[in-house]
Amino acid sequence: MEYNIGTVVALKKGHPCGTNEWEIIRTGADFKLKCKGCGRIVMVPRKTFEKSVKKILQ
């Protein structure tokens, strides 16, 4: 599946702030994600990201 910058996805495991919605801000071998709840930014390897996506929200 192809993911674009600005897409909001729901991951299987929630963030400690209480939400599971993330915005994609960088793609490539790694994904940079921004939490929609608290604004924290994390880097996730592509393989891990693709396995943890539950659904695309926007």
C-alpha cells in the first residue's frame, strides 16, 4: 500500500497520551509520524509501520 505525506492513520497500539491517530510527515525507508494528540514526533521503520497500521483515516 502507498502512503503519502499528510495522511492520518490509526495504529493498532495507542500512544501513552491516549490517542492512536498519527500524521505521516516523512516517508521512505523509515516513516516519521506526528501524534495527533500530543504532537510528539517518532521515527518508525517501514516494516514495523506497515504491520501496525489499522486503518487510514484521512
